[in-house]
Amino acid sequence: MSTEPTIEHFDDLLRAARDQREHQRLLLVFAGAELPPGASAAQREEFARGEGGALMPLMCVDKLPGEVQSFDALVRESGEYELPDQPWRVLFAAALMGTPASGPSDAQTDAALNRMVESIKAGGVGGYLAFDRRGQAVQLGQA
């Protein structure tokens, strides 16, 4: 019998993170989409419908689980930094664990967040939880 929580919504991740014995930081990368160079007519049509495109990190932040009230609060906060012509489409999330006595250091957190951004730029999104703008977990990749 598995004791792993099911993460169907970002708020499920928040609850699971708050329940952990170890101190941790949430690593959050907000990504938009852009047309890849040399996109075909079909790709341009898909993109115009809000589908497809290449993911590009737009902004990132690390947060203690207690610093995020809810997904809705996070969306409101992200709106303060989001550019009108570059809305985020996907939120990638990961947790960086510390110990029961202390959380990860600032240097560890910064390094992990930078690795996460670079991984997403390179298309390596499989190791992260992904959420849409409603906070619903989504699966990315080939069907």
C-alpha cells in the first residue's frame, strides 16, 4: 500500500510539502511557449489556437511551503511580474529537501533552481511536476 500522496492539483503539492518532516523549499518555474525557429504552417496554426510551441522559462522563484497560501494566491502574485505579451502557460514545481533541523542553504537552493531552469530550456521536464493555469496537474510530452 502506497503512502505517497496523489498530486492532482497544486494545492495537493502544498499540503504534501507542509506535511514533510524535513524542511524544504519549493522550486517554481513559470514557463511560456514560443514558436520554434522554422515552424511549419501547421505548427503556427496550432500555436494560434494555444497549443504546441516550445517551452521557455519566463520567471522562477523558490518559496517555503508556508509562504504560499494557495495556488490562487500564487497566480495573483505571479501576475505582478508577468509581462502582458508573455503569459505563462505551465508551472513546473519541485521540492528541495533539507533536514529535520534545517532547510537547504541559499546556495543549494539557487543552484538547484538554476539547474531546473536550464533543464526546462533544454526540454528536460520529466523530473518536475507540471500544472496548468488552473492548478491542475498536467502530463507533458508525446502521447
